[in-house]
Amino acid sequence: MHSIVDAGIIESNDQVEARLEHLRALKDLVGNVYPNKFERSRITGRDDSITRIVDFGPVVEVVNEIKAHIATLAEGERPHQEVKDALNAKLEMLGNVRVSGRLTTTPRTMGKAAFVHISDGKNRLQIYVRKDDAAGVRNDFGFSNLDFGLEETSTENPKSEIQIPESPSGWDIFKLLDGGDFVGVEGFLFLTNTGELSVHVMKLQFLSKSLLPMPDKMHGIADPEIRQRQRYADLIASSLQVEHEGLTTRQVFEIRAKVISSIRRFLEDAGYIEVETPMLTPKATGAAAKPFVTHHNALDIDLYARIAPELYLKRLTVGGFEKVYELNRNFRNEGISYKHNPEFTMLEFYCAYMDVNGMMDFCEELLRQSIQEATGGLKVNYEGREIDFFEFERISMVDAVLRYLPTIPSIPVDRTWFNDTVKLRRLLGVAFAHSIRIPTEDGIGIQRTAEEIWNFGNEESILSQEYQDESILVFLFEEFAEPNLVQPTFIIDFPKSISPLSKASPANPEIAERFELFINGMEVANGFSELNDPQEQYERFLDQMQQRERGDDEAMVLDEDYIRALSYGMPPAAGIGIGIDRLVMLLTNKHSIRDVILFPHLRPERKAVEESDEAEGQN
RNA sequence: GGUCCGAUAGCUCAGUCGGUAGAGCAAAUGGCUUUUAACCAUUGGGUCCCAGGUUCGAGUCCUGGUCGGAUCACCA
């Protein structure tokens, strides 16, 4: 049988060899080197994790007292013995603890005693092992069995027949530990000469081996590929690192979890019910995107990974769920970028009898509460800029373009330009001119002045005949306004033609009652008053199909069953989709969506592919 | 897909003008019973991403490729 080293799954080097050798020696000492359990003490009320111990009130109190004492001392001066003794007496009153964790470093041994920190992935606690007084534990008998197992068996079997291996010394076990190993210890809490909370180990039990060396404790993992491909190693590294800028990887995902649970709580408190609609669907509906296709053998039909749950959720409003939400994955077979992953987490919810304005109000409240709960405030620092979630601006798409359009005094642009095809085309030319950056040696490129852009743009406008008026507006918005929308901003008054599922504004039939929320130039949410007229919806779908025939493969497909559902009558309603990954990026100051997804999609590992091909060739 | 940057010990990184391959951490051995990125001494450890070229000589220069990152264009 191949070993994992022979098979090339882990690389063999002097580090790994040394660890394997330690493991063999440990096997002789403790028996089972992968024991099944370790029972932790319960001085904090339930299983004492390291985090629960260091957060435990009486412990925190003692730690704060020694900190206060140290603050009064000169630099380098040790805490006074009598202060330490008094506090250590308090810690001893708490009783012995049994805690377990991963060694964060190689042990610092000093002749006949040693210190090392153990970590529960979140917090660390120092343990102190002395050659004199640390007993080792054999895993065949274990902590609890050591005390009770002997008596039970001895009633049935003569004592002489039982082979009880001699207990190893804790020190012998300790000498075979490597950074990253798991151990369980029993002992008492105390403060060291430098005032650090530690466990004086009386019993040491080996729990599991790390055969691979731990990531660098100062630098962590530098290779971004390993960070994302081997997230487990990234999480270990971020918990071991002595210093780090910003949040640790673990903290990022803790914030993500907090935001999500806070959102669920908010929606539930507001009367929403969570549902799960199909991930595999016969039609890729509800959004404009390329889907993943798969095949169901038994039914012999193609199925699509859903690109949005929208139409299913609205079917549920037809069925009588007045407030309904789904918080789960969507799949889109499109590019990967800093803000795109093939699968991403979307919150969608629908509320009967509400319109787009009510939805914007509600969305603001939802975001404010969940951001407050997840981060402790409403202001976040994102790439050096402060984003304030207290205020959300609302501005129409046309006004947003007007605000950020480069202007020159000789050509005053106003709202009327957007209703004039000729003038719109001039603006499109300006947008083309604006998008062209003159390359420079440093590769960054320089932008032209407003005057140059206008002069150049007016020549370019002749190229723009193929654009429809509405798509020109969107193009202008994306070119001029979008990158500038840093603070939370609702863009409202979308052209109806690009919003096939939204209701038109009562005031203007060409405008959809729709908004998109932009933060830091990124679309974070998209909502509207839901179109519930089956006849109009049918016509909008037909229009989309025409666009598809003209070559737009992202135009929506017709969903007859959805039209049938609407025909039963759907209440007026508003709905919204919120991109959770992007929201988490903003809250954790992460520039890439891959940093807020635990296992983002990457190219297949090159080495592994080649080797498995070779193996197949040999067989 | 375009442009720019990178790949050297297990990890993080130096490597000058083209001239014997380096440091810290990690590993091994020894010392040290309250250390804090512990310390001291000794030792081992390299396909300098791959292929080709220039050269007496290439980690270094040139060409091509692989992998990765950043960025721009399309998509939420």
C-alpha cells in the first residue's frame, strides 16, 4: 500500500520526515496516536474551549487586575510576587481545567521546563510543562478510563492478567511534539512572571499529529493561490500569525456569518418566512445571465443551475406567502473577477402590498441593523475611504449621469438631452471618448480634458447608430456615474425596456419602478415594484425573445408556467435581491470576492492533473 | 483575450557588473526549571519554474513556454 508521501499527496522533506519519526516514537509511548475523544472540563458552564476560558468572567477579572498592576510598573519590571500570589490563589479556586488545542509554535523548551501556546482556532492559551510534575497519558486507557476502567475490569478478571502499560512521562511526550500538533492538558491556571495567563500542566495527552509544517508565524501564507485553494491552511495561518494587518481570515468569515444570521433575524422579526426553491430548474429564468447546464438521466432532460430564484418566489406570493425570502446560492456561467464568482450568495425577498419606495426604506433598515450587529458600527473603512451606512442617497439615473458628466461651458447639457435622440448620440460619442485612455509609459494612461473629450466625442457619435436610446442611457451611467457612487446610493428611474420584470411608473410609462443600490461603484442590490399583469409580462417576455433572436444570449427566456401563475392573480408587491458576498467585501475591507468565499473557484491544480493523467497512462 | 509584475532551501525573502548559492524562521544534536517572534552552540538541507540560445562561464542577459498575481474589457 502506498503511503501518502509515496503517493505524492504530501511532499516529503526533512520537516515531514522528522514529524513522521516523532509520530512513530509517540505510538510506542502512548499507543493510539489518533484517539477518539478528549473530555474537556466545564468550569465555564459547558465544554471549556480556550476561547470560553479566556472570556470567562472570573478569569477576565484576574487578567485585568494583573494588567492594571503591570501598568504601574517600570518597563521590564516584573509583577510583584505578593500581587501575583494573591491572583494565582483566585485562579486556583476555579479548580483544574482540561483544555485542548493545536500547538501554535514549536515548544520553547528550557532544559527541564517548557512553554507553548495552544489554540482553539480563535484564541490561544499558554501551557507550562515541567519535567518533574507532568504525567503522560496512554491513549488506550485515556483520561477517564485511567480512573474507572481498571476497577470495572478487575472485578471480572484477575489483576495479574491485565496488561497495563506503564504511564509515559509527560515530558517524554512533550519532547516529541511539533508545531501544529493537537494536545489535551489537565492542570491549574496561573499567571507567569510576565503576567500571562497559563495552564500549569499536570497531565498531558497527545491527541493528533500535524505531519505538515505550520505556515510561517510571522508572515502567514504569502501565496494567494494557496490561501484560497488550501483555505484550511490559510485559517490555521491566520490564527497563528503573531501580527496581522486588518482582519484575520477567520474574522472575515465570522463577520460574514454574523451578517447573514442578523439578516435572517431581521426578516423573521418582520414576518418573513424562509423558503427553498429549486436550484436545478428546467429553465434558467429570473435574470439575464448565461446558465450552467446539466442533464438528469432518469427524466432525460437538461436542467439549469438557477441564475436567480426570482420567479419561484413570486409564484409563492401568488400562493399566499405575503412575505417570503430565500438566502442561498445562484450560479452564473460567466467570467471570474474581483467581484464575480460562478456561484454567489443572494438574498431575495418579496413583500406583498409594498412598492419600490417602501422596499428602499426597508432595505435601508435591514442593512443598517445587520451591519451594526456584525461590525459594531455603521461606518466602515473600505480601501482607505469611509463608507457610511447611515445615509442612503436616492437619485435618478439621468441625474446621476448629469452629475458626473464632464462638461464645458460652451455646451450646457440638461435633462432635455436625454429625450433627444440626436443629442443622446452626441453624449454617447463623449462616453466613447471618455472611455479611451491615452496609454503612457507607466501603463496607467492619462485622461483627456473635458474639452478634448467633447471634441473627440462629437466625431465619434457617428459610430453609435446601432445603440438604442435606453441602452445609451445605461452606457452613459456605467461610464460616468457608476465608478463615482462610493457612498450607498439608490439609483432610481430605470428605462422600462431593460427591466422586463418590473412594473412601470404610474407617472411615466417608459420608466420602470426599479432601483439598484450602488456602494463603492459596485452594484449591491436590485429591486423593483413587481410586474404582476400576466398579459404585460407575456408581452415583455416576447420582447426579450426578440432580443435573444437578435443575438443577445442574455435576454430572458419565456416562462409559460410563470405567466399561468400570474394569471391566478398576484398581489401588488415589491422585491429585492442583495448580493451578500459583495456586502461582506465592503464590511471586511476585502478587495476580492474570493477573500469572502471560503472555497472560491480556481483553475484545477496543475500538478495534480498531470500526475493523475500519468497514473492513468501507466495502468 | 490585452497590458504590467512575479517564480531562488519546508516557509518568508536577499542575491550588486555575468564569475564558488545566502539570511531569518523551521528541522536535527547538545545546553538552559517563568519563556513571549525565548536564547546559546553545532549540523544537515537547493532541478535557482521549464526548454532553448548568447558566453570560457548564466540564478543574473536573450527567445519561447508553464504557473500565479494585479489591471482593463463582458457579466451581479
